[in-house]
Amino acid sequence: MKRSLIKDHAFFVPAIGVKQTDDCRAQNRLKWITLSFAPLVLSICLSQKVRCEEWKTWRGPAGDNHALPNTDAPVSWDLKTGHNIAWRTAIPGRGHSTPIFVDDWIFLTTSEIEDGTQSVIKLEKESGKLIDQWTIHQGTLPRRIHPNNSHASPTPASDGNHLFVCFHSDDAIWATALTFDGQVLWKKKVSNYQPDAFQFGYGASPVIEEDLLIVAAEYDGRESGIYALALHNGEKVWSLPRPINLNFATPVVASIAGQRQLLLAGGDKLVSYDPLKGTVRWSADVGTEAICGTVAWDDRRILFSGGNPIAGTWCVSGDGRASKLWENNTMCYEQSLLTIKNYVFAVADNGVAHCWRTLDGVSMWKQRLFGGGISASPLLVNDKIYIATQSGTGYVIAASPERFDLVATNPSGQSIFATPVAIEDRLYFRTGIGYGGDRKEYLVAAGRIAPQNPLNEK
């Protein structure tokens, strides 16, 4: 069964006597319809579950980091004063994974170095209440990683029925499938993962395409590759070698030029694969060795950026010709690019925001936004772009190629590495408050404030 990229988010019954409500939890109850016809009375019970908006994987429903069109996230908030803050919940340990949203729940990963654990956390979306925490690995953390990385950087993924997480543990990449109540369905070693030249850790998130879990495990060792596992049992369906080269990018599956393409940049190449068969569609010799960001696309064009050892941004045709269309020397090393029709936005490592025309790379505008330091990727919410910096500031700018327009600057803690998510009428972001040993992580919901909902600051 093929996976729908964007789920239905409303259930409409054109009948008299149905009580309508905007509350998603109320919508999930039984809907009773009574149709009266004299002298016959017909009673019909519909047991139809209506799902809330969902964000089940890294970069959202379509993999492009676009919020759904009806999303109404706030443009202003202040974590210091509490302005427009619905809740904030303390998260044990540290992680750079983005939260995912399935039904009424939030899932994210974390790692507690003192206990040597890597775990999954479940929260209630409406209140932010921490429901449970399930340890997946213990005592097998990598000996060393980059100081700007974490032991819980890959974002979880869900097919709507189960949860899938990946961790770098015990010198290998492991994939685990769980129920939404934390029961482990299977745990599989994807590949060995023992980088030699640089021990920077791991960061690629798992990707779901139909009944496959696709995992990239790229390093300077012989098992560097991309792997597809069966969702139902974790058995390997196909695998392909990748360059023997340390790379951190998450692949993405996109429909471009009439084809479903699994795209991955790094190792001086951009490669398109058939995601179901595990075969190479085409390959372009373009880019640089190490890429962290996920590729973006615009109609028939594919774009990505990197910075080691060559700094640059590249645009390649996505129709199979594999030709480089343009490039420049702007570096977005960890953060991904963001596209709208005919244009691409970038927030460079040095804090300068850019907009280019995707057709030919012509600069529409560029503007310094902050002093530099960014890991989180920009997020599109309707006609605005949300940007979170490593220093904990949230910016909102207009998603306009015509001119740079700063809409708001929002205090959001002291350090943000995870990409924010916008769902329904809230913006969710993972932030750190404090420094060094006093640093504490929180998941924060900005926007609609639930009545009588105290902050969860334990």
C-alpha cells in the first residue's frame, strides 16, 4: 500500500445533528447521526477516527519542511516573559532530534550521558505532559563525538501505526521499531559504524517509503552505504554502497520530473536512486565530500549546500540529465535549504540570509540576520520563514523573493540545534536554557494556550 504524502486532516459529514468542533481530541469520538423520515426513523452510528495534523518524519509530510497550508503558528513569542508560550516541558538529557507528531502524541529522542542511555520520549501534544520514556540502548555510547553533535540527533519516523528510531551505539547504526506504548517490535543492526579520521558521531534520520525504512550510514569504512529494511520485521530488503567517506546527510524521497527519487548528496556526488528497487537512477559529480543538510527541490531542479572541504551551494537538473545548472560559494553546512516555487532560501553559517532564483541562481536579495552559528533548518509556514539559531533566537522573515522583510525576533532560550515544527496553531521548538553543566533542555509550544495549563518545568 502506498504511503500518502499528505493525510486527510478533516472529517466532514453533511448531516443535521452532528456537533462540529475544532478540538481534535473531541473529533476522535464517535459521531452520531440521526436522520428522521416520517414515519421511519433511521439511526446511523459512524465510528470514524479523525486524525489531527501530523508531522511523522524529518522535514514533514512532503519532506520539504513546509507546514501544511492551514497551519496558523504565531509570529511572536518570548520564552523569558512567557508571552505566547502554551507550555514548556523539561526534557531529560540532550538531543538534536526534531519532534514528530502522530495523533495526539509527540515523540522525540534523547541521550543521558551520565546513565549512558539513548531513549525515546512520549509527550501529550495538547498539554506537553511527559507521558513515558523508553530506554533503547544503555552503556554503549560512542566514545567521542563532535561537541556540536549529540547522541540522539536522528529524528524518529512513523508510518502512522508504529515508531522507528535510529541510534549510533556499540560502534554500529541500529534501527528499532516500537509501538506507541513503547513495546519493542524489533531491533536490527543496520551496519557497523566506526569512523577512523574523525569521530564526529552520527546524524542521518530514517526515511519511510511505502513499506521500507531507509537508513544512510556513511563513513570512512567498508560498510558505508544506504540500507532499506522491511517495516514489519526489520529484515534487509536492499543495500547499496556509498563512498568511503564520512557524511551526515539524511536522504529524502521526492517526486521530481514524474519519478519518485531517493536523493542523497555527499562524497562529491549527488545520486538519485529508485527507493523501492535500490537501483541508481542517475549520478552527478557535483558538491563536496561532507554534506549535513537534506537536499531541497523545485519542480525539475535539485539544490543542496555543504562546506567540507569546499564551501558551496549547488543546483542540478532533476530530470535525469544530471547536469549542474549553477553554483555559488555560500555555505550552509548543517542546515538544509528551503524552496518555494522558482526560488530557494538559505541561511548561511555566517548569519546571512539569501534568496536565489532556482532557474539560474540569480541573487534576489541577501541580508545579514545575525552574527553566525546555525544548525536548525529554516521552516516555511504559509508566507513566512521561521529560523532558529544556535544562540537561541527565533527569527521570522517573509518568504518573499521581492525583498528581505524581518517580521519578528523572538527570545527562545540559549541554544537551539533541532529544527522547529509548526502544527495546527502552534510552533514547537527544542531549546536549551543555561550553559555548560547548568544547561537544561526543554520542548516548548508557542501559540494557542490551553486553559488552566501550567508549565511543565520539572
